[in-house]
Amino acid sequence: YHLAEEGVSTVDLPDGSRIFLNKGSEISYSKVFKNQRTVELKGEAFFEVMSDPRNPFTVHTGDMVVTVLGTSFNVKQRKNQSDVEVYVKSGKVRVSMEQSDQYIQLEPEEFGIMENQNLSSSVQEDPNYISWKTKDFKFVNSALIEVLHELEESYHVDINSEGTDLSELRITTSYSGQSIDAILETIGAAFDMSVSHKEDSYYLTK
């Protein structure tokens, strides 16, 4: 049993697979995991699964079951916890329901959604969907307010711009593996704002 209390937590499983748990998420598995590769997830996690065709790897979250042989993918419970999203980065993934025969097969860059006990798939179009794990971001003519929200979610910080109107500001930029301090410094420089911070709270002021 592991709970990610602060930021992103890395869990190495007995079979060599690795899980990146997003903040506030938890994962549990049994002591006989090597013979029965099953984990239970609450929240959001990115999985890098070691290949073992004789012994599939399954993730149970809410009423959804994700079955894989060897791949990397993201599983995210939505706020209501009954709806779940699965995004495949590499390999193939089978997504099914706990209580029915419904299932879908997902390929790389595909996105599976369980909503109201229904499974559907689409193409993932958000380039920053797993930025919480990769810390790689790409923004094209994006509203600065949305960029700051994305950074808050990925770095688990608060960014305040009280008294400064950001509503008209837009930005095109990309970041790769940079600290939140470095990113906010470049944003501050671009828009002529000063940046200060106290613990996990950052302040942008004109």
C-alpha cells in the first residue's frame, strides 16, 4: 500500500514495473504480487509495465479494469470517482468493466473513457495530459490563466496574480523538465511581472 502525500511518488513493484503516483493518489497490491500482477488504484497514476505475457498486469479502479502485457499508460479517476480515463503512451491496453462483458482495445496515443457505465475511445489531443509526470509542457497561443492553472496542477503549487489582470494575455512556449521557479521567472520576464514565493505559494505582480 502506498499513498502519494507530497507531489509525485514513485513506486517500484516486485516484478520490475514502476508506478508514478500523482499527489493524493494511492495504490495497493497483495504480497503474492509476482504470481498475480494486480493493483488497486484510487486517484491518478502513470504505469510502466514490465512485459510478462504469461502473467498479465491488471489495474482495478472504480468499476474499470485495465489489462496489459507490457506497456506504459496513465489511469485517472475523475472527481466523482466512478468515471475513469485511460491514456496509452506505448503498447496495447485492454479496458473492461468489472461487472460486464464490455471492453475496448487501446493503441498508443488513444484515450479510453468510462462514463456512466459506458466505455468509449477517442484520440488524446491535450499535449500536456501527463505533464504532471513528465514535466514537459507545450502551449500554443494559450491563455496565460490556463497555463498557470496547468502549472498549479502539475507542480502542486498555488499561483496568485491578485490585482493583475491576466485575462487578455496569451503565450506560446514549451518547457522541458524545468523547475516551477524557472518557468515562472521566464513568464514573469515575458509579461514584465515580478515573481515572489512563500513555501508553495507564488505571486505574480506588475
